[in-house]
Amino acid sequence: MSANKESWGSRVGLILAMAGNAVGLGNFLRFPVQAVQNGGGAFIIPYLICFLVMGIPLLWIEWSMGRFGGKFGHHSTPFIVDTMHRNRLWKYIGVFGIWTNIAVASYYCYLESWTLSYVFHSIGGTFAGLDQNGVSNFFNEYVSLGESTFGIPYEPIVFFVICLLLNTWILSQGLAKGVERVAKIGMPLLILFGIFLAYKGFTITAGEDGAINDSSVGLNFLWTPNFDELWSPTVWLAAAGQIFFTLSVGMGTVHCYASYVRSKDDIALNAMSAGWMNEFVEVVLGAAILIPISIGYLGIEGVTNLVNSQGGLGLGFRTLPYLFYQWGDVLGAVAGVMWFGLLFFAGITSSLAMGTPWIGFLQDEFNWRRKPAAWSFGLIVLMLGMPTVLFFKYGVFDEYDYWAGTVSLVVFALFESILFAWVFGMNKGWREITSGADIEVPSFYKYIIKFVTPLLLLWVFVGSLITPKGGDWAGAFANGWELDDSSIINKIKNTSLKRQLAEATDPEVIQQLQDTLFFVNASRTLLVAVFLSIALLVYIAYKKRVREGRI
Amino acid sequence: MNTSALVVMLSTITLVTGLMLYFFYRVVSAPPKPEPDSYLDNDDEIERQAPRA
């Protein structure tokens, strides 16, 4: 029998934990950048449509799959999907729901540790008196494991380990006393910090504190709709992709959290509440901080250049700490603590969710108790995460992010939507969604879940697999298909790296590129090895079940 | 701000905030379900105890 007898403490706690799982760093760093790159205010139209026809259906699918599997004592995706159809191969598709979390947690906890470290650096006044280049160099020095302002040797590793210990300890306390308690503290604080920073983002005045623009310039830049972009498949692909990442669907965490809900209790309203809470944090708070503040001080051109060269991550870590200090030393430090504190809470509520499927799997299948299962998660993430820390400059972090944090989500979501609507069957699926529901689920969603969601997911997958050069779909259809370097096929072939290598003449650059190529391929091999190891464990667990007469 | 940006921003913020508050209100005002339910904290609440046969 499973050693897993856990429960949620309260319904609001579950919703906050589920919203915390969804709310991540991407809400504040990725969404605003995606919006400005894809039509500004017009981006919100495909974004909200994708939320309605892909995001909400996937939330309902995952919540109901999780609750359905929980009835049979399963708390991780391999055996949750195994209960849904007699074909025994489905459980190996469910491996994605554990593997993705372990692989993502390995680099995500490192990212989370930056936010924790930056909170302390904000309190310690590290950024006071630094110019923009100084703050940017601090970041470069930090990720290269260079000299620490605090004098701590290998500071990034120390913070990474602290962060992992914290995650592991919280996970070892259980669902109600660990994960839920953190969500109940973290989510309200995150929203509070977000409201303060959004207020600052809305009230920047040109000429005050060194600002060169009013807030309205940044807000216009972000929200002015460019309706021509609405017809671009690239924009729709970007909107669908953003919905994916922001809701943390296709990961297996939603299934795991929902597997602790009893079959008579509601999931339909819970899913809507957690989903819209995530949207509030992303669209209302996320859009009001990064871009308006950056444009207020650096202008549109400056921010566009920074976004194109560094992305949202660079803007958040290399630029904002400097901009906060334009408000004075005290307010600069306070804003820094709030910004990185907000990112930390967004991060930890997500990374805790990533630990629960592995823990649930060990408890269910191998009768592990919660504490050793949690510590085993911490140990695996430490071992798998160290390459992202040590070889950050060789692109290991980005490789993990691409394969585990991007491609894998789409693949698993595509499979689960087909399993739910076509293999398990829409009638049974609909009964699972509506059973115990505290809201009336609109019946047209039956058709959306059956036809629209899987087709949209297939399109997202194919669109990512064969992305045409420059995202020019019309040109590709008319003049022949040349793949973009960002397409999955060209990523697998390392096309971009190989081209850079062929064009390089400087021996130092050639060496760096060759090392990068080696580490990129090594990262992929490692990730595949982890996937196969989990699949082997699932096979052993299956054989154990057969021996024990549980199947 | 220009009018189109203001319209898009305000309508989006109103819609998203409104729906977030609406669904959260629905959660907290939903009638209690009898024990045993999925949540530990309300196990002792009298109105949730199932009537004895």
C-alpha cells in the first residue's frame, strides 16, 4: 500500500498553491517582453483567446486527470495516465510528468537562488552607487562564479545550495504544513509587492529622479494595439506558447496537486480561480513593472535594444536594480527587496510544485516516507543542477530550459489532450470535469476540449518543429521552406552553433564554440539518461504492482 | 496615454481583475460539503459533519 496519506489543509490553500505553481518568473520577465515583441496591445487578443481555448481546457483536463488518478491512490502522472487506458505504454508517456519537473527544477532553483541572493544584495546596498554597466557587470561576474561582493567564495553555489535546502525542507514538511503554508504567505506578499511596484510603474514622471519619460510612454509602447500583427501566425504561436509557460500545464504538477482532491469535491471552479489568479498576476501586475519602469528611465530605443540583446531576464537582473536606485538609496533598496522578493516567491511556489510528483511517485510505488523522498529530490536536483551553475556560459542552462522547460511541455500536453478527449473518451472526461463542480461548466467546452485544444497543441508543436526562417510563414509557403535556427529540427542539428563555428576565425572564439557544442550535446545526453532512468523506475514499479496483484 | 492603448489596457485590466475576484468569491462563498472532504482544516466544523444514519 502507498505510504501517501496526505491532504490539503484548505480549499483556499489549494488554490493559492495551484496559483503559486503557475505564477513564476515568466509572469514578470517573459510576458511583457512577448507582448512588446508581438504587437503590443493587440497581443492580448490572441493571448486571451488562447487562454480560453487552450489554457482553461488544459487546466480542466489536468485537474480532472489528477483527481481521477488520486481515486486509485496515484499521485504522479505515469500511473495516473495508466489508469485511463488499458494500453500499458501510456505510463511511459507519463514519465514526462516527473522528468520535466526534475529537469526544470535543476535550472529553475538556480534562477531562484539568484533572486534570493539579489534580495540580500539589495539589503546590503551592493547596487547603490553602481551605474548601469556596474550592475550589468555584477550579473556577469555572478554567473561566471567570479568575485563576490559579500566575500563568500563561490557565492552562486552557496545560494543555490541554500535555495535547494529550503525547497527540500519545505517539501519534507508535507503538503498542508509545507507547500500550502508557503503559498499562503508567499502569494499575498507577492501580490502586495507587485502592487507597490506597479504603482511606481504607473507614476513615473519625466524629469523626476532622472526619468526621461512619463509612465505613459512605456504603457503606450506596451498597450498600443498593432492590429496588423493579429494575422501573423508567429504572434499566435507566441501567444499560445506564453499561455503554456504561464499556466505550468504539460508538466505534471497540476495532476499531482489535484490528485489529493476527493472525487466529490470541486475542481472546475478551483481551476478557474487559480487560472485567473495567475492571469491577474501576469497581465495586471507583470505588465505594469518591467517595461514602464525601464522605458521611463532608458527610453524606448534603449529598452528595445536591451530586450533584443538580453531578453526579460537580462532586463530584470541587469537593469532594474540600477533603475530602482534612481528613487534614492532607501527606496532603491526597498524596491530591490520587493522586486527580487516577488520573483523569489514566484519561483519557490513553482519549484515546490516540481518536487511533489517525484515524492508522490516514491511514496506510492516504493513506500518511501515523505522526508527521505523529499531529500532524494533535493539530491537529484543538486546533482543535475550543478552543471547549469558550473557551465552556465556554455549554454547548459539554456539547453535544460529549451528541452525540459519548453519542448517537453508541448509534447506532454499534446499527448494528454489526445488521451483525455479521444482515448479515455470525452463523455467520461466531461463527467470527471463536472463531477462535484461548484460552477456550471459551459457545454461548448466539450467540443473545444475534443477538437480545438488538441489541434491547437498540434499546431504549436508542428509550428515549433519547423518554424520558417524569420517566422515568415507566408514567405515559406511561397518561396520554399527554410528552417529558422530556433526550430526544433535545427536545434537538434545545432545549426546555429555549427554556422558560428564555420564562420569564426579567432582561435579563442573557436575554442569557446567547440566547448559550447560539447556541453550542449553532453546536457542532452544527460537529460535523455535521466528520462530513461525514470522510465526504468516506472517499469520496476509496474512489475512490483504485478507481483503484488495490484494490477 | 493614447486612446487605443488606454482602452485596451483598461478593458483588459477590468476583465482580468473582475474575473479573478468573481471566481475567488465563488470559491469562498460555495456551500460547505459534508465530511469527509479533501481538506483537513475544516474537519471539526459542525456544519460539515454528515448526518448520522
